[in-house]
Amino acid sequence: MKKGTTELYVGIFIILGILCSGYLIITLGELNLFKNDRYSVYAYFTSVSSLNNGADVEMAGVGIGKVTSIFLDTEQLLAKVELSVMKNIELSEDVIASVKTTGIIGDKYIELSPGGSEIILKPGDIIFNTESSVDLESLIRKYIFNLNEEK
């Protein structure tokens, strides 16, 4: 009888451990399985080099969402980026989406600058005002070749 209760306690302990591990994985991994507190909007960019899925979306330096997916729009030949934004954040139709870098060679993220329009974007709408990332290599290349031409 004593062996059976010990096995029961071990089984309960293992089940609780698995449940706690699952909760931590969902919470720390920011998986939204049970609540839908975000909506998606899209933005087209001429270049999103080094921007990755899961990159932050910020407004005024505060995180308000994540980059959900990045793919090439074959009709327009532009990068189409899906942004998942918190539902309590209302974006106006003239919001500006810019690809920015943290530091000189840091990670890329999307910075949203608020607009002044009273028309609010709905889920699935498109942000038309975008600024692509600065290509540091091409700037350095232009600077080096311009120095060589001046001599």
C-alpha cells in the first residue's frame, strides 16, 4: 500500500512538472494560443535586408507588436511584411513604417511613426507610407569610390 501511494505522488509531481513546463514555454515563447489580442496589417518595402520574422514593431520606442511574416509580392516585386500589432493600438491610415537598426550593426526592427488622419486602419489593411532600411554597404562603397575619383 505504501509503494502505491509513493507512485501516485511521483505521478502527480511529474504531471504538475509537465503542465508548468508547458505554461512556461507558451508564456516565454509569446505564443497566443488562448487569447487574440493582436491584429495584422501589411506594409510594402523596396528592401528589408536583415529583417527577420519575430522582429519588434515599435512606436515611440515602445514595443507594440512583432513582424509575423516577410515574403516577396510577385506582382509588385516588393517585400511584403505582415505586422502583428496590439489591438489597443489604433494606427491611422497615414502612419509611416520604417525599417530601423538598433545601433550601428544591430538587429533590424520596424518603427511606426503616428500620422494625423482620423481614418483608422482595420485588420488586413495596408500601410502605404514606408521607408526601407539604409544599405550600409552601398553607402560605404559610394564613399570609397567617390574618394578614389576625386584624387
